[in-house]
Amino acid sequence: MIIGKRGLGLIKEYEGLELEAYLCPANVWTIGYGHTKTARKGMKVTEKQAEALLKKDLDWVEKAIEVNVKVSLTQNQYDALCSFIYNVGEGAFRKSTLLRLLNAGDYEGVQAQFQRWNKAKGVVLKGLINRRAAERALFISKDAPTIPKGTVGPLTSALEALSALLSALFKRKGA
């Protein structure tokens, strides 16, 4: 499984696009759409480079889900978890009650866990409150079918592309 449009949109919305490196509220150098691994003071990127960094970063996020999540997820649940893990990191996710409850099949318990992750350096941040509410809302939304664990990612991407193409065609016919 790979991240869908909703998950990608959520990450981009809450990370924002910064073409010059800055210190985030957790005092970590950050650039692009929340990229931290190679960010350093004075670094600059183009929008295209920021997209490439995000796509590369999503590799470790998707791997974290593949390795740690033992239950089936809907695309929306998967996307919500991608945003969450991208923000908190794999280590925090791996040790979290959220993951423990998820693997126990307690999807309702998972919902309540999102709101607990609203601090940076011990300080509650409005941006994290909003992000967690958006992740929770995506996680509980029922508009995507359950996709069994281990489903091939390119198939999901192809279905999304086909859906977008059909939607565009029908809009043109109706116009």
C-alpha cells in the first residue's frame, strides 16, 4: 500500500512548503514539506526538490507501517497514519499506545490516541491540535474500502488514476 492523495494533501497542508531551512518548534532544522534528515542552516531548495524530498521521506514512513502494523487498513486509515508517523517519527510510533491499540484491533481506542500527540518539547501547539483532529477525521472516515495488508501499491495508484480520469471525462460530458 502507498500513501494516497488525501494523506499527501494532509502532510503538505500541515507541514507547509518552506524553501529555506528553518528551526521548527521542536528546534530541528527543517526544509521543504517538513524534511529534517538532511536539512541544515542556510539550506535552500526549489519546489521540485521539496517534492522529491517528501517522496523520499515517505519511503521510511510507508516502511514503518509495513513493519509495525499487523492489521488491515482502509486507504484513509493508512493515509492518516502516514501523516501521523511523518510528524512524530517511527520510533515514537513504534512505542506508542496508538500502535498497540491498532494492532489489537481497537480502532475506537486509536481514535482517542491521536489527540494525545499535541505537544512539541512539552508545549501544546494549536497546529498539532488541528493536525491530529484532521488525522483522526481521516482515520475514521468510511469512504474507502478496506485494503488487505500486503496489497501491491501500484494497483492502488492505478485505480486512483483511473478514477480521476473517469471523473474528468464525466465532467467534460456534463459541461
